[in-house]
Amino acid sequence: MGSGTSTQHHFAFQNAEKAFRAAALIQRWYRRYVARLEMRRRCTWSIFQSIEYAGQQDQVKLHNFFSYLVDHFTPSSHNERDFLNRIFTEERSPQASETQNCGDYDSIEVPDSYTGPRLSFPLLPDHATALVEAFRRKQRLHARYVLNLLHEARKHLVQLPNINQVSTCYSEEITVCGDLHGQLDDLIFIFYKNGLPSPERAYVFNGDFVDRGKDSVEILMVLFAFMLVYPKEFHLNRGNHEDHIVNLRYGFTKEVMHKYKIHGKKILKLLQDVFCWLPLATLVDEKVLILHGGVSDRTDLELLAKLDRHKIVSTMRYKTRKENKKQAEEKGNANQTGSAGRPSPWFLPQSRSLPSSPLRPSTHKAHRAGRSSSVPCGVPLDPKELSRRVRRSVDLELERCRQQAGFPAIKEKEEPSSSESEVDSDAEEQPQPTPEEWRQVVDILWSDPMAQEGCGANTVRGGGCYFGPNVTERLLQKYHLQFLIRSHECKPEGYEFCHSRKVLTIFSASNYYEVGSNRGAYVKLGPDLTPHIMQFQANKATHTLTMRQRISRVEESALRALREKLFAHSSDILVEFKKHDKDETGLIALSDWAAAVESVLHLGLPWRMLRPQLVSSLTDNKLAYKSWLENLAKEKLSQQNIQSSLLETLYRNRSNLETIFRIIDSDHSGSISLDEFRHTWKLFSSHMNIDITDDCICDLARSIDFNKDGHIDINEFLEAFRLVEQSCSGGDVSDCPQVTNSSNRDCSSPGAH
Amino acid sequence: MADDRDRDGTEVAVAEFHKKIKEAFEVFDHESNNTVDVREVGTIIRSLGCCPSEGELHDLIAEVEEEEPTGYIRFEKFLPVMTEVLLERRYRPIPEDILLRAFEVLDPAKRGFLSKDELIKYMTEEGEPFSQEEMEEMLSAAIDPESNSIHYKDYITMMVIDEN
């Protein structure tokens, strides 16, 4: 009996040990699996970020292109001059009197068949709530009410100071929300979860309400409605996307024109004005400063409080030739008086505009460090290129100054260097901000924090700077502040503290890159001003997905975008591959593959980590690169029979192309003439050194002119070549490929929360 | 001659390993100062193809940590240690069939599945126990809601495909 028990015990012990070991094995395997998922998640994030910021650099290039045109292009014909004028003479928003002209919307009739919300002014809280409800049910606000609301909003905004002052004595709590980017679901979710605005519940929305998402119009309507209803408790800050030029590129303009075909142009015009009346910042209890981007080592709150914010129409505006002349005069004067003001392109903070070597390394590091707790990524402009551009712009300015210094007419003018000079025969010419005022605003709308000390030019965004903990500290001390709340950057958790918790980034657009890519967040400040963060993800579908599934779908989206980028640079990549394959074997080692691809794309991505997702078949640990590139192209084949090199070029430049189209299409009709298209393409391709013949492009354009009326429908053009992933039926943004799985949209019903 | 070739081969391998390790490290180097939080080192090591147990990981971390642990691991210390690990092919991943056998050990009746409760018991009480978070996450993907059990053969197949 005894031995029986001990045998049993022995077996039991053995079995227990086996079970223990089996469990340990399974756990070990599982933990590795999870780690690999985590790595994939990080890499996916860095893909999105680097592509996003590379896109912003494109924007910079585009502006250089237009500046180049302005500086260099001498129209040889009447047509060309008209053409240029159309692009560059900014249609300034109508004078104040015209704006208040009720004829703008009064004459618009609302048909009886209209079942959407109707507004009457002054707005009551119930109206605002009803508006939210109507939008939740996917109704659309009639253009008449849109214009009316915008008029009223403008009237209110004009009275506000540049820096809103808010006190917690009046409202018990203040909720601060970050970027929404047209994602109405997130806004609705916040209101349902946190409560609608009220005298006891103050809100601050920190800019970037529009662009990218599909419901920017509705978001604006809701925000303005609540602002009118609770003027003391509801506050809006301007973001870098509250800017009609940025809107041309990032989808808001398209959305408005799509939703309001008849009155869209009027709406856009009014918006242009409304945007520049948005306050620049909000100060809570004189202790917490809320602004969209960040600060620089030159940020001067007193100056910011005093300047005329309305003068800054766009932080990206193109200078008209008149203005350039005036600026040149100023600089000429400045040069003559030997002042320290040195001409430099608008987008570089003046104090750091020159490409001296100390700047370069620190900016590079600064940039990488800027994405604290998210993957360092993206790429600064190539230093040689940057310095070349800077130098050229500087040279141009100096050249012009020298030229003009020779003209006696200029010396006579003796204009005061203040740009507020109204001495201008052209009544339409609006006063300009001074370069310093300009820079101050650009800094607070575009800057990003970085981990390193110091302050460097934000070359990734092309505007503002990277500011370090010491800059924050100095600013907080100078103005006796406790901390800074800003937005502007997407964070995986929807928020992020940095600079020893003195800077809080708050981002409220969940699933920004893709369903499941990130959470959104908002922050509540109690009477003691301690921040309490609330996170959310406004898509029920993501809750039911496992981590693995969530990561997979986001990853697939990122990889698609990356493959497209690879395709768009196939020719250059092939050249690089060949350099590593001197023996012309057609094969390349993986290590060389990574180096080659990075040297062309400059995305700073962990290519070796990504390799398994991008390269499937290997022979002998080497890649047959030609067929790999061909496979990339296959994904992009369109119905038209275009040579792949042309397609590649179109892809590479598609965002710029779209933006250019929309700029040319100054009346926002959605179509441009063949001539205009041909013209612009000629200029653009010569500037960008694009090697496509005019004939090629013209044939292309003609083939797109489906009804042969000499006009190209922009959207058709872009869609025909699949340059946009989806049609604009929903006013969707074409910037990043999105999952078009309709079942997801159905799942989203945040109202149920 | 053979030695030279070997040396070349190893040198090339080492160079490649260095690049791989650097890449993986940089993904978590948030401040771009060549350090990572010690809590992320496990992820880095595992994503480089290794499959250490928690105990082995612990030992490895001890090797790369500072004399006085700072909570951060420096790249200079990490690189040589990790290179050795890769060269020696330490902590190899677990082949599919071994994994299957492990599940079968826990399922002596050979039913082909484990109940949810059984899985929880084994994973949180045996071996190197899961945290609650780890357990929940595994359950969400592994458990078939209708039968409330994990059909481990299918599960393994699904996970393996996913890896590729």
C-alpha cells in the first residue's frame, strides 16, 4: 500500500512537473508573440508619422515652388500674366462692410422640403443641442444657416482678445480638447461622455477642428453654435489647420465644395475670414496656457496679446508681387540702415535660418527626440538642399535689394518700415503683419516639444520650432505659469506629458491614422488645476477586436501607404539597387536593400524590422529586386494605359498636384481648363526637375477630359489614376489610404454610450 | 583559408547583427540618447528573434544593466551582449510541434481542447504565471465564445500564420 501511494505520488509529481514545464513553454512562446506584436505596432506608428511629416515637407516644397514662380517667372504673354495673377493675387476676404451684408444669406431660400435643422438667432442652448443631435443623425445644415451662423460667429470672435482669459471661479470644471480633424464621432462622444457645454461646464477646443476627417463642416457648426450660446464658457483656439491654404491640401476645401455645391464658395470665403479672427491662445486662471502648437525661445505673450491677429490670414500664404516688393523695400531699408534683420524664407525662424553646422546636427536630433514615447521617425530636409534653398532665397532677396537700391523712385518713397503702412494706392491691399508678429504666431501654431534642451527650427513641419525643456521652463517662469497644454501631434494614447509634466499634449481625434491606430483624450482641470485625463476610442468596432486584429488592420493600412511610397520612387530605388549589384546578378542582399531604400525615401524607418512585411520571396537570402519593384507597380495599375514612369511621377507628386489644382481652381468649381493645367504642369515639372514631356501630360489630360469641353474635373482626374483611394462622395480626404470596409462605419454608434 | 572565410562570414554576420540590434533598439529610444527603459528591453530582445523565459530574460537584463541600476539600459552595454546572444543562437523560438505537445500535456484526456477555466488555471498558477492583463489578452483571441474553450491546434495554426 505504502509503495502504491509513493508511486502515485511519484507520478503525480512527474505530471505536475510536466504540466509546470508545459505551461512555462506556452507562456514563453506567448510572451514572445506579444513582444513581436508590440514591435509591429511601433513600426506601424512610425510609418504613419514619417509619411505624414514627409507630406508636410511636400507642402514646403510646394510653397518654394510658388515663391520661385513669383520671384522668377516673367509672364511673356497677357494670358500668362492673367494666369499668374489668378493664382497669386490672394482674394482677400471682403471688407468688413461687405461681410456684414445680410444679403449674403438672407436671399438664400430654404425650401419647404428641407428637413434638416433650422436655426434662428440669437441661438438658444436647445438649438445647439438639437444641432448636435441632427448631425448625429447624419443630417446636413442648409447653406443659409451655415452662412448665418458663420456671420454671427464672426461678430462674436471679433470682440475677443488674442488670448482668452478663463477663470475657474465661474465654471467648476474646464475641459480641454485637442485636434478633432473633422472627426465628428469623437466630438459627439466627448459631449456624451463628459457632458454638453454649460455655464458650469466650460470647454476649450485647442485648434485643428478641420481637415482630413469627413465632417469638418459639422464640427465647426457645433463649435460655433456653442460658442454663441455660452460665450463666457466656450472657447476656441486657432490651430494651424484653421487656414484656407492648408485646407486646400488637406481636404476641408474639398469637403465644403462637395457638400455645398452652390454656396460653397461663399462659405469658404467667409470661413477664411472667420479663421483669422479665432483667438490664438487661452489662459486659465493666469496659470495654465493653452495653445495649439507650442512655444519658442522668442515667444512674447505681450506681443501676441497686442498684435492684430486678423492680419495673419494664413501662416502659409503666398506673397503677392506687390508684397514682395514692399518687403524688399523694407529689407532694402533695413540693409541700408545696417540693421541686423536678415532676409530669410518665411518658414524659418529668423534667428536660426542659416544652415551653419551647429544647427544641423541638433535639429536632426531634436527632430528625432521630438516624438517622445512614440517612435522617433521622419526626416529633416536634406541639409544640402535646405541650405541651397535658403541661400538661394537669401540671394534672391539681396539681389532684388541691390537692384532696387539703384532706383531713385524707391529711395524717394521713404516708407516707414512698419508694415502697417496704409499708404497704398490699391484699396484692396490689406495691412501686413510685421515679420516678428508673423513669426510669433507661426511659432505658437506650429512648434513641437523635444526632449533635448534648446530651440531649433522645425524643419519637418517647415514652420515653428522644436522647443526643449529649458525653453518651457523659462517661459513658465517668465509669465508665472504652471504648465502648458498644447495639441498638434497625434499620440497613441491620445495624450502625453513631457518636460517634467510641464507640457501636456492632448489629441482628441481617435483612430486618426486608421481604425485602431490610437486613442483620443481630453483633459479636465479642476479648481486646483490638476489635470485629469480621460481617454476614448470612438469606434465600437475596435472594442471587439483583439489586440492582434487591431494591430493587423492598422499595420495593413500603413504598409499599403508605404508600398505606395516605394512605388512612387521606383526609378530612383532601382538606380540605388543597381549600385549594390555591380555584377548585375539581379539580386541584392537584404542589408543593401535596406540601405538603398532608406537612401531614397529618407523616412528613417526600421527597414530590417519591416522587411518581412515588404519582401516576401527570397532566393538564398537575397532579393530579386526587379520583380519586387514590378510587383509594387502591379498594385497601382489603373484602367488607363499609362507608362509606369508617368504613373510613378503622378504618385510621387499627387498631394502637390491636388493642391495645385485646387489653387488654380480659384472659383472652386471643381474643374480647371486644359490650358491652365498644361501651364502649371510645365512650370511645376521644370522647377521640380520632373522628366515628363508636355505632350505626355497633355495627352493624359485630354484623355481625362471626358466630355471634351476643354475642362478637367479635378476629382475625376485624380480618381481616374487612382491617385485618391476613394471617391469624394463623403468628402473623404485622400491623403492617407483608409480602410473602406463599410461594416466598420456601421459599427460606430457612440451615442449608445 | 577556411578560417579566413569563417572570419569573413562571421564579420559579415556580426555587422548585420549590429545593424539589426541598433534598429530594434532605436525604436524604443524615445529621447534619442541611446538608452531605453529597462521595461522595454524584453520586447526588443524578443523581437530580434529570441524566445527567452522570464528567468532567462531577468539574467540577461542583469548583464546589461548598470552597476547601480538606473532604470535605463544603455546601447553600449546592450550591443555586445545581444550580439553574442544572436551569434550563439541562444533562446531559440519554439517550433510549432513542440508547442502543440505542450498543450497536449495539459490535456491528458486528449480532447483536443482546454476549457477556459483550465487555461486560466494553468497560465496563472503554473510556470511563470501570467499577469491579469496577459491572461485577458490571451483569452480574447484564444477562447471560442460558443464552447468557452480553446481548441489549441487551431489556435496555434492561427497564431503562426499571423506571425508571417
